[in-house]
Amino acid sequence: MSETYEHVAPARYRISGKGRVNDLAPVRFTFDGREIVAAAGDTVASALLAHGIHLVGRSFKYHRPRGVVTAGSEEPNALIRVTHSAKGGEGRTEPNTRATMQEAVEGLKVESQNRWPSLSFDALSLNDRLSRVLGAGFYYKTFKWPRSFWDKVYEPAIRAAAGLGRAPTEDDPDHYSSRYAFCDILVVGAGPAGLAAAMAAAGDGRRVILADESGEPGGSLLAMPAATIDGKPAWVWLAETLETLAAAGVTILLRTTAIAYDHENMVGLVERVTDHLATAPADLPRERFWRVRAGRVVLAQGAIEKPLVFDGNDRPGVMLAGAAQTYLNRYGVAVGRHVAVATSHDSAWHTAFALTDAGVTVAMIADTRAQVAPALTAAAAERGIAVMLSTVPVATQGTKRIKGVWLAERTGDTVAEAGYHACDALLMSGGWTPAVSLFSHTKGKLAWDAATGRFLPDTSPEACHTAGAGAGVWGLADALASGAEAGAAAAGTTAPSFTVTGDDAGTGAPEGALPSDRPARKAFVDFQNDVTAKDIRLAVTEGMRSIEHIKRYTTTGMATDQGKLSNINGLMIAAEALGKTPPEVGLTTFRPPYTPTTFAALAGPRRGATFEVTRKTVIDPWAEAAGAVFEPVALWRRARYFPKGVETMDEAVARECRTTRKTAGIFDASTLGKIEVVGPDAAEFLNRMYTNPMLKLGVGKCRYALMLGDDGFIRDDGVIARVAEDRFHVTTTTGGAPRVLATMEDYLQTEWPDLKVWLTSTTEEWATIAINGPKAREILKPFIKDADISAEAFPHMSMLECSFAGVPCRLFRVSFTGELGFEVNVGAAEGRKVWELIVGAGEKVGACVYGTETMHVLRAEKGYIIVGQETDGTVTPQDAGLSWALGKTKADFVGMRALKRPDMAKADRKQLVGLFTEDPGTVLEEGAQIVEGPDEPLPMTMLGHVTSSYMSATLGRSIAMAVVSGGHARMGETLYVPMDDGVIAATVTSTVFFDPEGARLNG
Amino acid sequence: MILIHCPYCDETLPEAEFTYAGEAHVVRPDPSVSDETWRDFLYIRSNPKGPHAERWRHAHGCGRYFNAIRDTVSDRVLTTYKAGESKPVLPGDVK
């Protein structure tokens, strides 16, 4: 791909002796393959402008050529794709980076976006010609018929054409960090107001943080070298002030954007740590997200200049006057040679003067106002600049760069015939909008100032102060004073005062869309989303009344710049079209983040392996060494199955199931939740918490335990063992342990505070090893010397405290497989040793180890439910076939009363049943819906769904459980499961598929 | 992230240390009550615009449940008090 650039000599627009960049320290980067020599201190935007390059991208919808408009984070047009060549990698590539914020870095690869095949020739610029049919809401009006085109034709085509940059195709290899900070005063913005606030606040050990999004503090001072403060040139004062602040212990964070202002003075700051470095130490994060809790916050973010709205206001070379002043004075770059100025605010006059003084020709200053301060016209006359009052721009000429502007004299809303004026840059200013986004995050109220056409910060529920241009204060002297005042108020100090010369204070007049002598089709309001004044008027014509609807219909303010340039212009135009005042129409809501923020910054270290904690049992390393395949269960990593050789999961599970039923299987059940319930009222407490009667549970006995919510629905289940009169060992589901403990604490603390009970989570204190199968006792017996574990002395649902090969043990005779079963509980520290002893003994008799998958199959063969799989928060004990677990004579238990509500006994409730597919080899899909008849017309009545489904090696066929409306009364009925590739017939059965008498439990 | 004062720890701490536990002063009735009364206990909540008495648990601290008055408009906790204490009278409450 080759690009042609017209007559661009290296850095032809750099004005030596101007600016703060160092052109003795060249920095080389590429733009669409062409080498650009920047000066140290440049941004990509200032370096491109120094080379006379204004065209940097194509617009979103119409693919119009676009150039740099601003010099800051509000930039809507100059979005680039950047790759740090020294750091390398597609994964480090970032799309939609603002060229005005990306500092020039040696080796940086910059590419323009949204153009094909090239920036200067773009195929989709055809859209620009089609703009008549692509106006506001065009996608709601077109692409409607035929319906079959929706997903096959329209959506792919629209998706291919939509969007700005191209996302990187590889993972981001950088790391991102996250930090909490606390301070007494946080100052956002290090312009004159922010610096003055920090000066007033610093000292006496107060913790002050000063954050600025630029690579250099100073804000507007960087563009005002001619001013003096306290008798010193502005830049000398700035350097000294920064030294003073540092000496006073102020933390100054650069390249740090305050993106969100949350409750109680919690402010989120994103610090870009390495983007300005060609190479970065590996231990530095790319970005750091600060969560700062501040005692008080001073918002001194300044103001954002508004564009004027006229036809062709988006051509490359049309830019904001304030930006041009920044490029001149901070970066030493003239944005053109023959410049026109169109403004409604005094500030652009000062830009014109500064450009003239730097040797740039300013053809004229056209001001929309009939009158301006005599000092301005006098200063213009001194410099030989033509002044045209009551004059508006009505159109521009030039495709990839502005060539000229038509200016016309206005009388109110009408204009005289326009005259053409050649120029290579047009600087515009529609006045300044205070940056109130962060203030608005606080739910702060804004007040409309009709005279200046601005919303100003009014009251906020947070302990925050606003200062400077962001508070509507204009001019250096007033900004310093208001900053000092805010800082002093925040810190309880006395505000310092400043003496200023060379101030550029001034005023302006608010304008909406400017009057024109022609149909203004391309008067852009929102550059990034290609929304014109016409689109906004059309939205009103078509019935949109609320500004929120106008916004969504036209997409104005919905681009990544969130309407920083466009909101007020859009509002003025909408208000005029609606015949209302701007405050009556109101602003749309400002939401965080203030500027586009990487997901990685928000995620910080919480990604990949460190996304969340992985809990492992003490037996986990053994399982890993044994080649187990793992699965996540809640936060736990559990062994799912133990394949031998080349076994598939199905083969391994079938073998584990068969071995367990025939011989024995050994299972790590340590993840089971465990709660030690102790105290004189422990039995009474458990009797109330669980459905089952617990008062008469004997010491050394276990009982299945079902926990409901007070709404009567199943919440958890487990086994309760009475260790002593006043001590119970309670187990919960693996995922439910914290929730069950919290529920128990809730009832104990707030419903029955009179009960003397102590609850302790003991999940991780115990390693739990389940041995199931006909040979379970044979495996276990040699290790238990101090207790009789024979069938007679230690029957099903018993527990005892004993010694397992010298290790203190709580031994349970319980079963989740339907086989003779034991659970060995030993201290976690001994778990691995005990596991290996049991596995060693097991192997001698032909037993195997098994994982969670086999556990699931074996329990399903017995119809044992898993809470959360068979239940979903709407299943009662009766629905689940667990009525036997309800204590019939209890005065109360959690959930008892709700079970008596008529709805809980309705015959058509979804009840748990078993399903046998007609074809024994078909395994139903869990979650599949169940219907009555295969030929039922659409929409079919969903009777329920499959909750568990497995191939049972024991039964030699598939089994499933399902919740089905009125299921208990449907035994023997055939129901149907419609799937993509056909309808599966299944017969309703009992949920107990194997050993219904339970004889094997008593082996 | 709002700040909450734990009345047991007597410290004002970030919301992340706490879990919400529903409206406060909802009394669990005796099981002998009517279906309607039990339904109301289960499902009917006041959902006010303004001060709301609610329960929080200092889950990552002392583990205690306590009550808070939070303004649902400003999302600020106006006051907190221990479980079992009666709801404080706030300025503007109808006596």
C-alpha cells in the first residue's frame, strides 16, 4: 500500500524558538509507513501538524476526510492505531488512540483508520455522496424488508462497514496494576486553577494528590508563555511552583486521567505509565488504576472549546482556535501559513494575535458578534489583521485540506451574499464549555447561564469544589484566584493571591447552528459519529422530544468522545427546533469513564490465572500427578475423572462407576462445606434451621439435612452428625458453604439471639475422603484399631471419633452412591498421607479413585439430588420427592409455614421425575425442554426441563432426571424432548434407577 | 463505593467489606398467621424513595448483622445501629 503526500517537507511548519519541544532530540515514528521526525515533547498530532499533515483519518459514517481538531483528550477525529515497535506484538496494538494524547515515541508505528484501501483514496467515501439517504435514523427506516435479509445480508454488511478501529487479534501481553490511595485533598487538573489549589492546600502534613492527564503539568499556561505571574514569566512560575509543590510533599500524577467520581469522594484515576516510553522495564505496568478516597476534591479540569456549526466545518485544516494556540506555543507548530479565524469568543482573537506575532499570516478574524471590545479591534489593526464583525462562515472548500472559506455578513438569522477567502487553516471558536462530566458523576446539579450559553457546576452532594474554567471562570488571573480559593476552602487555609499580566480574559456569545445562504447539509455537530445539525432537526421533526431520544436517534454524543465538543451545540439546535430553552430541554447524563479506558486498566491483575482465586484441596497435587482432568466447582478446582492411558471421559467414567459398584471407589470429598455448630442450644438451633427433626438425633448418629428458605424452597442439603450433646458436624454443598453459614448467622443473630450457639466454618480444617463400594469396609478396617466398624456396631448413618492409623478422625458411615460408604475426616494437614494410605489399600483389592463426574452418575442412579442442579430456587421438598425429610411434628422450621401456602401444593407444580429415553443409547441434553406431544403447534407448552442426564454403565443405558409439570402423576407417560435434529421420546419413571430397596447401603 | 459505619467495630469502612441483607425491621411472624401475612413477610417490601431501613452484614470484618438507614436517592448511609435496637427517628419522619 503506498500513500502519496502533497509537497510535504520535513517539519516545515515547525517554528524554531517556539514551544516547549526539543527539536535537537529527534524522535522517529511512522505514519502509514512514512517516517515522521518529531521533536522530544511532541504528540503524534503535533508532529504530524509540524509536517503539514492535517488529514489523519476518515469519519465513521460518511468516511469523510478528517484532521486534527483539538490538542487534548476531547479529540473526536484524529483517532489512530498505534503499535510500539520496540515493545512489539499485535497484542500491544491499540486502536482508536487519540493522536492528540499519544506522545511521540521512537519507533512508534502509527496507522490511520477507517479507510480502505488508503487514507487518501477511500472506497466507502461513497457514503458521503449518499448522505441524503443516510441521515438520522436511516437504519431504522431502511434494511427492513425482506425479513429474511436481516441476519443474512443487512447485518453482515452493516457490521463490516461499522466501527472505527480494528481490534488487535492477539492477547495483550502487558500487565496492569491497581492501587488504592487515600488523601486529604485530590486536585484534578494541573492547569493554573489546579496548581493554585494545590499550593493553597499543600503543607502542614496534608496529603495532597494533583493529577493531570497530560504528559506535562501546566494546562493552559503551556500555551501562554507571554503572561507573567507574580512578576515571573508564566513558564518560570510554573517550574518554580512544581518544585514548591514537590517539596511540600504533593504527589503529582502525570498522564493520569480522572475517569470517574464515585460516592463519598472515591475518584478513579487511570495513569498511563509506559505508553510514552519506547522501551519499558518489564516490571512496570502499562497502566495503573488508582482508586483514591479523598477527604475533599478540587475539580479544576478546565473548559473545552466548542466548534462553530456551519457547512463543511469538518474539513482537515478546520480546527479549534485554542488548539492552534497550544500547537503554536506548546509545540512550536504553525497549523497553517495563511490562516482564517471564525469565532464568537474573544479567545480566538488572542490566538490570531499570537500566530501573527509568530510570523503566520492571519487573513482575517470573522466574528459572529456585532461588537467586540475595542482593545481587540485595536490589537488586530496593529497587526494588520482584517476584522469582519457580524460575519459567519457558511461553507468551506477543499477535500483533504481546506482551501478556502465563504464568509457572509449576518443580520440575525439571515445572511448577505458570501465572499470566498482562500486559507490553509480555519480556526474556529464557539466559546468554551466547562468540563463538568466528573462533577455530574457526583449527581451534582448544573445551572444554565443563559448569557454565556453554558451549564455551570452548582451544588454537589460530595465534598468537592470546582475552580477555574471548569467552574466558568475565564482568564488566568481569575482562574488562579478561584483555584486558590477552592484549595484553601478544601484545606482550611488562607488562599494565596497572585499578580498577573498578559491575561487573555474575555467573553463570547453562544451560537447554535450558524445562519447560512445555502442548504447546510454538512454542518457537523458530532464529528466522531457524523451527526449534522440537519440530523438533529430531523429527529425533532420526526417526533423526538426528549434530549435522550434525540441523542439515541441521531447518535449525537454517543461516540467515544461522549460529545465533549458536541453536547452544547446539539442542545442549542435541539432547543431551537423544539421551541424551548436549553435548560428546559436539559443535558443527557454524563457517565463514567470520562475518556475511553482500557478494559485491562479496570481489570488490573484480575485476569487469566489470577482472575479469581482457585481453591485446591490437600489431595489436589496427588490428583494432578495422577493425571486427573479437573473442573471448576464454585471456586474449587476438583478432579473430574482419572483417565487411564488413552481413555476418553466416557470410558474413564464408565470404568470408575463399574469399579465402585463392583469393588470400591475412593473420592476426595474435601470441598464439602463444613460448619461446626456448638453450644447448649445447638440442637434446638439446627432443629429450626433444617426441615428434619434434630432434637432427638443421638450422639454418634447422622441425618440427612435439608435447608429451605422461609419461602419454602430448597436452599441447601447435607449431613448433620451429632458429635456430642452440644456439638454437631454439619456438612453443606460445595458451593453453598459460605451462603449457609451466612444464613445461619443471620437467623442466630437477628431472629433467635437468645440461643446459645457458636458457628465456625471448618471446611478447610478437614480433609474428607469417601470410600464407597462393597469392599469399602475391607479397605478401611486395617486402619481403625480403636473402634468397631462392623455393620452391626457401626450401621448406616453413624459417626464416631477414632484414630485412623494414629491420626485423629471423624468417621462417618454415609453414602452418596448407594453403596456401603464411609467418609474419613482427618485434619487437613494429614489429608494427603491418609489419602495415600487408603488408595494404597484400595489398589490391593482392585478399587479405583474417581472424580466428580462418576460421583454425579452414581448419585443420579440413586436419584439423589444435587442442590442447584435438580433445584433452581423454586423447588419445594415435595417437588423434589423429599417430603420424608420434613419433620411432621415440629412447631416451626425455616420454610415450614410457606409450604402450607396453597400454591405450594398445586398439582401442576414442576416435580422431579426420572426419564428413560426410548433409545437406551440416547443421552438427553441437560437443560433440554420437555413437551407433551411431538406435533403440538408452536409455541409448544413447555412442561419442564432435563436437570441431570448420564450414560449409566451400571444399568447399561442412559438415565435422566427432570422437573416436569405434574410429574409425579405422570409415571409411565411418554413425553418428548424436541432437539435441533429431531424429537426424542422418553418415558417418565421413578428417580431411583438402581437398587430401589437400598440393600447395598447396608452391606 | 459508599462508606458504612459498622456499629460493632465502630469504624467507617468501604462498602466492599459489607454485604446487603434486605430491608430491616421485617418481623418473622409466628407460623400461625394467615397466608396473606406470611406472603407479605416474604415478598412485600416498602421500597421507599428516601431513607430506607436496611440490614447489612460486616461480612469481611466482624461478621455481625446490623441495621442502617440509607437514603435511596442520594445513596448515603445516614446512620447505622445494632441489630435489635429500634429504628432511630430521623428529621422529617412522620411522628
